[in-house]
Amino acid sequence: MDTRLEVVYRLEVPSEEQGTFARALLLEQTVETPEEVALRVPVVRERLMGEIVELEPLEAGGARLVLQLPVETAGVDPAQFVNVLFGNASLHEQVILEDFELPPALFDRFPGPRFGIEGVRALLGVHDRPLTASALKPVGLSVDELAVLCRSLAEGGIDVIKDDHYWADHPFAPFEERVRRCQEVVQEVSARTGRRVVYAPSLSGTPSQVLRQAEIAQQCGVGAVLLAPMLLGLPFFYELVTRHLEVPVLAHPSFAGAQRILPETLLGKLFRLYGADMIIFPSFGGRFSYSRATCRALAERARQPWGPYRPALPVPAGGMQVERARELVEFFGRDVMLLIGGSLLRAHPGPELTARARALVESVAEAAAALSDPDLA
Amino acid sequence: MDTRLEVVYRLEVPSEEQGTFARALLLEQTVETPEEVALRVPVVRERLMGEIVELEPLEAGGARLVLQLPVETAGVDPAQFVNVLFGNASLHEQVILEDFELPPALFDRFPGPRFGIEGVRALLGVHDRPLTASALKPVGLSVDELAVLCRSLAEGGIDVIKDDHYWADHPFAPFEERVRRCQEVVQEVSARTGRRVVYAPSLSGTPSQVLRQAEIAQQCGVGAVLLAPMLLGLPFFYELVTRHLEVPVLAHPSFAGAQRILPETLLGKLFRLYGADMIIFPSFGGRFSYSRATCRALAERARQPWGPYRPALPVPAGGMQVERARELVEFFGRDVMLLIGGSLLRAHPGPELTARARALVESVAEAAAALSDPDLA
């Protein structure tokens, strides 16, 4: 068990075909050759063939398949890991990646969150309540307009102010100027109020563009960055986290929903494994259709004890309303960051927005204080 | 039209909700804020809101939605393009990305294939018949065993011999040694027979690992490389093609099937746009379930005239049988590369495999000579 990666798939295949399909999938995800060819090679036969651990027909139809796959191939590099997990398997419309169990032998290959929940809390100096976040948008605002927006939210008491994920190096708000100005605003408000506000710019582009942006952003002193792991590619995300970033990472789910992978596994587990400190996901009751069960499972996977990895902070988003803060805190508990964009931004920048942000922050604090479940509070 | 990106989605939404859903999706893919907030900003209102061009209920249920999206945001960088095409939209289970039309204003942002069909043919010196390819596998073979396999296939007349996509920098067959030896084999066979054989190693890992592998492989003189764009991330793929590779790219579909994007659009069009010269896909009649219609559409999109972009070579694969060569050539026509791995590799390395490879090459040539349809031949 210590040296085998366990992967759980759901097969949407009629019961009479499940055995054959499972065997074929095992070959697909390991040697990708006819069995007779693979068996000819001793090292392959003995160490690289993997194994069917469980094939359990489900009442609802289909089956749950658990494969043990050899770490010799999965652990070689961060691209190869995804390849072994769901490379060619992804091409089968009948296959869903449900979960995976990492063997301790692979723990040191992945960073997990470098800050995690406690690290992010320490950075913000907030230990006793859920956190809040908002977004700078829409794309199209000038740097001056962004600075006003940023100031309104910072003065309202929002903890983390992130770029909209559509921000890139647009000519009407060039990356460096935008980041410098917004960072100046949060620094000024932090210094004046004694309450740390973090600004997280969005890094986007090819690896060389993103590396340059990361350098500029960190030189400006930003407290975190926003990255979309599926858009940039998980291997590049891994390299950014392990080699280039000194600040926490807020992971954005853009381009991630289309994967036929359970969201709690992709966002809650794989993103955490690859180093996300805070994980944005579309919460129930918003613009997207993730269920309460999915959201609960995702938050659990982000936070639960797991080998050497720090817990990551779940960040429900996607059309959350200011008025729902209490419900969200009751659902997700204390270790959560509520990301509320549009619902805040309906207020005009300036005193009106600041007041609305402040109302949000206060209702979050009240909801947290009222948490009766000791596991949550 | 010249400055608008057109994107076609299929909405799996009941007819009474289609109007509202389409409007929400337009906002999602552009400003991601409530409409009233976006409309406050003149530049957003005038240039960045996009437009619903068509919303057509379908007989089978659902609707076809065509959005025009502003290139100001889509064209900023290769990550942003995907973001605008299918970033948050991918999180909606009711949305499928069907197609997109690139405005001429964006043509110079994307490389398309640098070699294309004619470039690959020129490299191989083969202009009058379909091409053949095979794979070095299973992972677990030693470098010596790989060299024997490679020689058998090269002597049998296979045009392109690629690494299995599971090859990475494995300790039992380290990248540099493996690539050097296989390249020596194809060079020796090419020199002796006067027929160019191309070896395409698989590059895998984080950007820095892949860049090092690309350098080694090109120093060894390889004729092409194998890359999995969805595994590495499309922006990194773009950067590799535009800045680091001097040889044609064979694109592998690993991790690409899970996307809720029509395969003909993702593999046939987006991979081509980002620079793939040869595009591997799971053909009908193999281990995967792509239909004939999907395969035909994919091959068409890879090869059809499209702005300034060279045609890319379709490479049907995924359990193709040597015995089906004729059928595949008749289906796909002359400009195709048949990738046949396991079915060839059932023969033992050495004279048996060489003979089987030769039989494949001959049946492909015969099938091509017999092509009656002048459009195909």
C-alpha cells in the first residue's frame, strides 16, 4: 500500500461489460499495450502493471473501480502524475475520476499548501473569524478607477482583494501599473488602520509572461497571487509554487469545470496537493450548480488532515450575496473565506461601497460568534 | 465581424430558461459582474460587453448560442484566450463549447502549425502516400530494449516512431540516454536506406524540465517531438512552439477528453491554432468511442483552409489494427498519418516486427494508390 497509488473511477458501463472494461482501463493507465506484449517484459510484469483492487457494481448503474497504479511511473514528474491519474482515461466518456489516495512514498514529491489556513490567517492577523474577499472588476476599468474600488473595499474591512480572473496585461490597465497602484492602496489602508489588507493580482499568460508578472508583483510587495491552475497547466502551477512564489496562492477554477473529475477531488484535493493555499469554487446557491454535498465534500478535502500537507482555505464564490453571509458561515464554519464580488459591487465605489463591505464584514463576524457547533467554531 | 471573436455554445437548458441563461453566460464570459455594474463604465458598455448573435432552440432540446466576444480581452495572451472561450463557462454543466471563429484581427496572435502537412512531408521526403507512425512501449523497457524496438520499426519502413506518452525521465530509461540512442538508431537506418525515419521523443514535466528536454532532444537531432497540450497547459504549449522548438510537434490528446468541448474543436482546431503540426486522436473502431462523424469533422478542421494557418496532419490512433490500414486510408484520404502501436508490437522485436511493419507500410501504399476519390487522392 505504501508504494501504490490508488485511483477511484466510476465506470458508466453496463454490468456485463464492467470486468472487461476495468481490465482495459488498467492497461490504458499503465502500459498502454496489449497485455501479452506487456507481460513479455519482466520489469513491467513485476512492477508496472498495476492491479484492480475493487470493482463494485453500483445500485444506480455502472461501477466503482479502484486501481492500484505503480508510483514508479506516476511519481516521475508533476505532468506524469496527472497523465497516470486521468490521461487517456479522460478520453473515455464512460469514465469519471472520483478520487485518489496518495501513498506516503509520494508525499515528498508534492508541496501541498505552503501557507495553508494558519499561514494565511497569520499573514492577515485574523485568527478567530471567517475571512472575507472581494474582486476588482469589471475588466475595462482604468487604473484610477480600480484604485478607488480597491480603496472602498479595503476601508470596508475586506481581508483579501483579488483581481477578477479576466484581468491580464490589458493595454487600458497595464499589469505593472495596476498592481503597483492597488498594492499602494492596500498598504496605505493597512498602515492607517493597523489591519492588514491583502491584494492578490491575477497572473496570466505563457510561463515567461507569468514569471515576469510574479517578479513584478512580489517586488511590489503583494500579499498573495491569483492563479488558474487548469488554465496555466498543473505542471507550471507546480513549478510556480515550488520555485517562484513567496506568497500564498489563491487558486481560481477557470477551465476546471469541464473536467470529468469530481469537483471535490480536482479542486479540493489536486489543487491542494499542487500547492494552493486558498481554493475558490462555485458555491451552492449562486450562479453555478454545485450541490451542497459537493461544496461540503470540497471544503472537507481542502481542510482535512492529509499526510504532511497543510489545510487549504475553502473560498466559496460565484454569485454569493452579501445577505447570505450568515448562512454560508453556518454551512462552512470558521475556516472559510467568503468571496463576494458582484453583490458588493452593486454599491457605488466610495462611501456607499465601503459601507456595504463593512456590513458584510460585520455580519460574518456575528455569524461566526454565533456558531454553536464546536467543530465549526 | 473583423474584430469580434465568435463562440458557439450548446446550452442544455429548457427553452423557457434559454434567454436568461444566454444573457447570464454572456456576462460570465465578459465582465463577470451584474449588468447594471458593468453598464456604469463607458469603455465596458461600448467595447467589452459582447453580444448575443444567435440563440436557436434545437429540435433535440437545448439551444445553440453564438456569442460575439471582444478581442480586446481575448487577445491579450494565450491563457486569456482560453479563459474567454471557456473559463467560467466550463463550470456550467449545461454548457458545451462547440466551436469558435477567430477574427482576422487575431490571426497574428497565434502561430498555427509551423510545418503543417507539407512541412512534415518535406521532412520525410514522402509526398504521394499516407504516412505511418508507431510507438515505443511499454514503459519499463530498458534503453537497449527500446533501441531494438526502434530499429525493428525503422527497418520496417515506419515514417515516424514516437515515444509512448507515458515516457518521462524514468530512472530505468533516463531521458537523455533514451533519446540519444533512439535517435542514433533512426539516423543509422535513414543513412543506410536513404529513407528518412523520424523519432519523436515525449517531453514531460514542469516548464523547466520540458525546456531542458527540448534542448537535449534538439541537440540530439530529433525530427519531431511529442507533447500533450492539455497536460502541459495550452499557454506553455504555445510558448514552446513559438520560442523553443525548431522541429514539428506531434500533439497527444492525454487529459483532453475530459473537457466538455467538442473534440473536433479542441483537437482539430484549438491544437492547430496553438501550433500542432500532427494531431493524434482516438479514431473510430478502436479502444475509444469517437464516432466516424467526429473523426471526419476533426480531420476536416485540422486540414481545411483557415486564415494564414498551415493544415495539420490528422493522426488517428488508439487501438488501430494493422489490418484496418486500407479502411482508414479510404476514410481519411492521403493526408493522414496512421499511428499503430499495440497491433504492430504484438510481433516480437527483430525480424518479425520489421516484417509486420513492412506489411503495414505496403498496405498503406496500396490503399493510397487505389484511392478513387480525387478529393482524397
